[in-house]
Amino acid sequence: MSNESTPENETPFRSEPGTRDSAPQYVLPLVVRIERGAPPARTDALETAARAVLVMLGDERSLGEGEWAQAIHAWQDARIRKVVRRARGAEWRRAEALPGVTVTGRSAEVRVFPPVPLDGWPKDLARLQVSGTDLDDPEPPVEADAGVPVLWMNPDLDMSAGKAMAQAGHGAQLAWWELSQEERAGWRDAGFPLAVRTADPGRWGELTTSGLPLVRDAGFTEIAPGLTVAVEGYDRVGALRH
């Protein structure tokens, strides 16, 4: 499962073949910790995955001449792919030993790694399972804070948590691309606050026709090609530092 998506209205990421398809293809690996008997809440896992993508993009090692910068550039020069796998116990400990960053939510732990070639996964990540990431929310999520960006999920789609985590990560990356360097730094300093919620069916049409950044899934896994996430409130990020 590639969990690949194409940002809507972003010409370099059209679904039809383009120059980015001929570039070397990379993928951003994410691993969610799912221990037996203590799985994370679904919404928290989605939000933690989205923040993990932002943490990777804003890490000093991903910028300038940092040790991950070349891989980040190569990944963003091609199709933007993210793959979420699950781990527990010894699998998780092996994943933690690899270069990357662990991001912790209220109940979720997600480790993000620098991009790797599609056929060049580290052995301890390649052996992890993609399936089995079905998660639930013990209680309905509370209303999103009005002061943070919200990644609105398409209410018409039935996605596994792993697939939805990748989509949330795409949405967070679109928000990042919309911001200035100063705004990015402020968001990072604030801890990348954000919310992931499923839109009401009646509002989804409004979100997708309001000029907001949109994620369009390429339809390679789980769902047909189409819109998955609308990104609202990224323009409020600058106020988070005050």
C-alpha cells in the first residue's frame, strides 16, 4: 500500500504522468506503535502522524546542508508518497533504533524516518506490516480548537487508520507549503498544533469549493481516486506565536 496522494491544483503533482514520475521515487516511512491491549485512539493517531510529517520537514537535519536534506529534496521532487506501518514490542524497539524522530500524542506514538527509495527500505522497516492499523476513538472527538489548522477528512470515505494517517500527513504538508519561512518557524516553535476531524457531509462540498488546499488521492490503494482532505485555518498559523 503506497498511500500516495496528489495535492489538488498543484500542477507538479498531477495524477496523469509527468516529469515527477520520471524522477527517482522516494517514500516517507511512518511507523505507528500499536501494542496489544493498548492501541492509540484513531483521531490522536491521525493528528500525531500529521505532526510527525511536519516535524520531519522542520527538522534541522532536513534543511540546508543537513544530513537528511538530500533525501527530503529527492522525495519532494518526485511523487509525494507516505507509507504507514505498525509495530509493537521488539519491532517498535528496532524501529526506534533507526535514524528518525518519535512524535508522541495523547495516546499515540508515531516514528517518522527520512525518505528512502521505494525499493530501498531498511530491513527492520520493510518487515513491518501495513495491514492491521484499524483503530477506533473511545469517545467522539471534541470540537476542534478555533485557533489551529484543521485537516478535514472526506466523510464519504471508509479508510483504515493507516491510510487516513497518510492522508492527514499529506494535508499537513500542504499547509506547510502555504506558509512563509517565518510562519513555519512559529508553527514549529508552538509544537505544530493542529486538529484532524471528519467533515459533516453537508459542509464537505463547501470546503472543497472554497479555494482551500486539497489532497487528491491517486487511487492506488483502498479508495478510488478523489479528494480526501481539505486544509482549513493554515492562515492562522502566524498568530500562534503571539
